[in-house]
Amino acid sequence: MTEGLITTLLHHDRRNSTHGEIHAPVHTSVQYAFKTADQLVQAFEVSGNRTAIYARSGTPTVFALEDKVTLMEGGVGTVCFASGMAAISATFLSLLNAGDHLVASKYLFGNTASLLRSLARLGIDVELVDPASAGSVEAALRPATRMVFVESVSNPTTVVADLRGIGALCQLRKIPLVVDNTVLSPLLFQAKSVRAALVLNSLTKTLAGHGAGLGGSVTDLGEFDWTGFDNIAKPYRIADRSHWALVQIRKRGLRDMGGALSSEHAHSIALGLETADLRVRYTCASALRIATHLASHPAVSRVNYPFLKTHPQHEFAQSLFAGGAWLLSFSLQSGVQSFQFIDALKIPAKSTGLGCGRSLVIPVARTLFGDMSPEERELVGIDEGLIRYSVGLESTDDLVNDLDCALSEVGES
Ligand SMILES: *Cc1c(COP(=O)(O)O)cnc(C)c1O
């Protein structure tokens, strides 16, 4: 019998330990010393293979976390970063050159959308498309296209990308597909199943899970042949070709840009991983019940949740994902004040963030999308009253009651 993923993850550190310790040690050294000059030089030459040299390029504690993320994604290797945004920016900036064309979803996390505007300032030609249609991605492809980027489920609008269609298209046209899988996590969707080249995760959310550790990762899924990708520079075309992109990302995106994950945070994220599967199952069930309840409430005009039958990409979600995750967003009927409603909620923290143990609630437009004008927001599906709700680990009954009380309070006034 083959061992299940969670069992392997739970025993990973112990099986690789020297003293029988059950957690990977928290290595606080910045420097790692070698016995001879020759060994030191060799470590530099092969550091694409992850020898600890200097903590900015990774420590043994971070490498242990990278191995677990690789296992979860079914990939060939992972590079971890200090945050999800550090992983995303490093991936773009390491693999794209000025003059390249990037096809990206128009429904993206606000900070990623802002990052794309910075890429445009640096001479990368960014084209935004509807990710729910592989046809719209195909229509945008040009000879200069060097990457396609989508969120598997968009934050906060929950648009589901046509991952199968886009994956097949990118394979055919030999363009790397990069998927931000933060909202789902590898526990609900494996980007490898649609043959994505790279998958990005904000480890801060589901995987760390307690709102107590910031981190990000990029994993190569071994599905893309980098030998034909002319943006991999000669010094990084070394050793195992399935690692070329990661070597370039580790050198340019981590070593040079410096967004390194600390051993301390890698440790707390690794603790979160141990319970991620349990937490995800609980919050998926809770979120589906809450979404269904809100959708039937007269004061609510629209609920975005991929596992609701009314969701425009419900079929994609149902056929690809093991659950709908803990993220939902909704709008109230016109005339119902969203700020008043949020203030009337007693349980969720009025806070940004996702996938925390506690439920979190935030009005989206003037916070996460505050850099955009109301017209720009409308184009990307953010109406002015949109509320994002990240379902936590509280009792589902308590959350439903709290929402009902707040809705009736504002409905009556
Ligand atoms: C939160 C989030 C990020 C950024 O992650 P951080 O760890 O906060 O930097 C990126 N993409 C999505 C979809 C997110 O929800």
C-alpha cells in the first residue's frame, strides 16, 4: 500500500533527522562553513541544487519546508520566499525580459494586479484576459508571449479559470502556464493535473493557517520543457534540465532580490502544514453552508462561491477541485449599508488576510482595490459594496447566527 500524503508529511522531518527530532531544527546561522576552499567553490557552483551557503539563498529549515511543498504539489522542486508576493514578483522578474508579452487573468488579487502595472512600467507587455475562457487566452497569444498567468480561483471574486483548456493550450504552444493556487492550496487542487509549468502559493494562508507566519513558494511541476525557453540564461542551464527555471528563480529572484524566508517562519509554516488537511476539510464544509445560506437570504444580492450551483464556473470547480475553499464574497441588496452590516458582525475580525483560524471580513473596494478607480474596479468584477469573508475554524452555527443577526439589524434600519 502506498502511504498517503499527510502521513508522509507528518513523518518527513523525523525520517530525515540526525537525533530523532520530530521537527526540522530551526537553523539560525546566516553563514555555512566548508572544510576546504575547493568545497566552498563547489557549493557555489552547484548551489542550484540547494547547498546552504548563506541564509539569503535558503537554510536547511527552509529546504525542509520546500521539500514538503514539493511533495504536496507533486512537483520536482520548490523555492520558498518571505511572502506570497515575494514569490510572485521573483517569478515574473526572474523569467521575463523587457519586450516579452505576458497574458494574465484580469481577475487577480489586488496586489498582484498592482505588481502587473509595475511590470508594464519595466517594459513587459501585459495583456489581461478572461481566465474562464481558454479561447480568450488563445486569442491573446503572440510570438512574443512568454508566460500565461492565472489564479486557479481568483481572490476575492472567485472566478474559476478554465484550467484544463488553458493548460492544454499552453502545452501545445510551448508557453509556461503559471498558476497562483493560493485560494485552493494543493490539498484542493493540483495544478500538475492540468500540466501547469509552475504553481505559486502564498504559504501565509491555508498552509500556515493561523495568521502567524508569512511565506510564499514557487514549485516546478516538471511538466514544462525549459530547453526551448530562451529566457533561461546560459549560467542557469546547468545539471538537471527540469530544474533550470528554479535555478534561475533561486539565483535572480531570491539571492539577488533578497526576499528570503527566515528559518523561524519556515518552522511555523511547517507546523501549520501538519493540520492543513483537517482545517481545509472543516472550512470547506463551513463555507459551503454559509454561502448557501447567504444566497437564500433576501438582503443578499449576490454570493461568489465556486461550489454554489449558481456560480458561473460551477462545472469547472466541481470537476477539478476537491472543495470550494474558505473564501467567499458577497454583495448586499442596494440600500443595505455594507459598512453598517460589517460593524454589526460580532465574530469575524475586521481585517485583511485569508485562511486564518479566525474568520476575517473586509470591504474590498477601498481597501484591497484602493489603487483602482470605481470604473476600473467595475471592469474586474469588484462592486463598491463587495464584502470578502474568509471562513475560519469557529463553529459554523455561530458564524451563521452572527451573519443572520447582522443582516436583520441592518435590514430593519
Ligand atoms: C494573499 C495572496 C497573495 C499574497 O500572499 P502574501 O503571503 O500575503 O504576500 C497572493 N495571491 C493570492 C491569491 C493571495 O490571496
